[in-house]
Amino acid sequence: MESEARTLMKELREDHRNMSIVLELIDDVVEHASSGKDPDFELLDEIMRYMTVYPDAVHHPKEDIMYAQLRKKRPDLAEGLDNVPDDHNEIAALGAALRDEIEAINAGAAVRRSKLIKDASGYVNRLRSHMAWEERDLFRRIDTMLDEDPQEFDVAKFEHIKDPVFELQVEAGFRRLLSSLKRNSSPAG
Ligand SMILES: [Fe+2]
Ligand SMILES: [Fe+2]
């Protein structure tokens, strides 16, 4: 039977797939803005609100606990993990700054387009490379830990918290984000 830790790892990987899709939407907005057109700021606002209420508030803290367990149970596999919580904090800070910038734009403030493009692409690049590192390295170390001792990992304290967009589809708060996702996932050919 699959251990709870395995279920949690599946959820973390699923989160990454969902976050990648959302980052692609930010790419589209940045591309739009770079070509001189007016980007959909309301969509960007929903995206950044989503990033703060799910990835920053649920996904990263779950990972922090997984990595803390890895450090505790398998210090031999935990090299280079000390920076992860800082990485998560920095990503959250970049995301919060970008969200504030977009909220200010939506409230009528003049923000230079070049600054928005720079901040949004900086955020996307930072988060993307963080997730790539986790997938090619950190998640595999946790898999190794679980392969060798699947029972040793107590994840009972995790309550499954739903993703407000990909699982719950809370229309009221994320209407634009949801319809952009639906548009982009329509089958090709
Ligand atoms: Fe992470
Ligand atoms: Fe992650």
C-alpha cells in the first residue's frame, strides 16, 4: 500500500505541474506587455493572488517539512538543503512585491511597463529554476529515503489542503485565471 509520504510527494509533483501552467500564463502576459500591448492586469492580479494563497502558503511549507525530515532521518542525503527555506522566503517576497505592484496598477498607479516586465520575468525565472532543482535533485532524494525505508516517515500531521484553483475551482475569486486555463488546455488537433 502506498504510504502517506508517497501521496504527499505525488501532491507536490502535481502542484509543480499546476504552477508551471500558471507560470506559462505569466509568460504570455509578459510577452503581450513586451510587444507594447496592454496586458490583462486583472488576470495577473488573480494569478499572483493564487501564488500567495496556495504555492507560498501550502506547497512550500509542506516541502519545508519534508526537507526537515530528510535532514533529520537521512543527513547523508541532505547536503545543500540549508538554503531551501531562504529560497522559499525569497520567492514569496518576490511574489508579494509583484502582487503589490499589480494591485497598485489596477488601482490606477503609474508603473513603468519595463519594471513590470522585469519583475514578472524575474519571478517566473526564479520559481521555475527552484522547481527544476527540486525535481531533478531534492524530490529524488526523498524518493530514495522512502524506497529504503517507507515506514519511517510520519506525515500524519498533514491535512490535505485543497488548491483553490486546480481542485476547488473557486469561480468567484479566480474567474479569469480559470477561464485562461480552460482556453489554454483545449485539445490541439
Ligand atoms: Fe520549493
Ligand atoms: Fe516545490
